[in-house]
Amino acid sequence: VIDRIKETYNYDVALFRPEPAAVDTYVKEHGLNAFYDSVELRKECCRMRKVEPLNRALLGNKAWVTGQRRAQRAERPQDLPRRLCQPSTQRAARQSEGMTT
């Protein structure tokens, strides 16, 4: 998909991945599938693999745009607003706190 975006739109996509050392440490200490073992381990896995790279990607940006299908909404899907604005200081913190699955 990334190659098609580059070719179609002539746009260089920046990739952000988890820090390999953090992933290695997590797996060595807790095991490969530790996110199944507890809510805390699941949150730590998501923080390390998703939230931390997202924070690096957003660093220095004043805004960002993302999409969410109504079916992905934990609450009632029909309540998903067309536009939802959050102060930039809350973005990753809210993502991390809101993870329940």
C-alpha cells in the first residue's frame, strides 16, 4: 500500500515503528503474547507499539487527521460525530487511556 501511495501521489510516506529495544525487553520479560495475560500488559504493549510511535510522528505538528469507521466505535456507532477536535496535548494520553480491548 505504501508503495502505491508513493507512486500514485508522488508522496514520500514517513514510517514510524516501535523502538526495537523496548519491544525486545517487553518480550523477554513478559513473553511474546503477554498482552493476553492482563489489562496492564495489554496497555503497555499498545503504548510501546502504537502510542509512543504516534507521539513521535505527531511531534511538532499542530494538527492531525485520522479516520474511524462507525463500526470501530466502542459506544453506539450512530453517535460518532463527523468531526471531533481535541487539544493536541490530550491526543496520545486519551488513546492510551481509552483502550479497553
